[in-house]
Amino acid sequence: MPITILHVVYVWPILRRFRNERLTLVIGSIIPDLEIPLLTMMGYAIPRGLAHSIIGALTIDSLIVLLATKIIYSFPRVISSLGVNPRSSVSLIYSWNAASVGALTHVLIDYLHHSYNPIL
């Protein structure tokens, strides 16, 4: 079972394709696992839910990723310490695609490792 940070390894081969959105792709590969502690803190016993499904990866996960990267890019010191180039003009669709691909890789890897992972 891969731990959260190891999901980044699965998007490394894709990083070249999304040269301007590497941070978005990497965050997208991690964001679905935020659901697990949130559901636990809210008292639900569901190990995986909407964020670990294809529908969730294309909708809610991608939206959270775009919001998170928007916040991260608003701090220039953080961007320079991460070694990420400041954003050039990248379309929202391109960013959404990068976020969706990252989240979908996470869902696919978890589907292969967990029998209780929802696929849709």
C-alpha cells in the first residue's frame, strides 16, 4: 500500500508533458488522501469516498488542487524555495487537466492496492 507521498513517484513520467504545471500535477497526486483524515475527524468510518473515485478526481479533487496551487503561488518566497518557476500565462483548462491527471493517477494506484476503493 503506497503512502501518500509515494503517489508523487507515479506522476514523475508525466511531468515533462505538463512542464508549466508541475506543481499542480504533484499536488493533484496527493490531494485525494486528504479525505481520509477529514472523514475520520468527522466520525465517519468510510476508508475511501468520493475523492478516491473517478468522478471525484475530475471534480472535487481538481477544484481543491487548483485552489491549493493558487494559494501556494500567491507566496513568492515559497515558490522560490520550492524551485518552481512563477506561473506564466497558463489557461484554466490546462491547469484543470494537470490537476485531473494527478488525481486520476492517485485513484488508479489506490484502486490497484485497495479492494475497498470506489472506482466511480
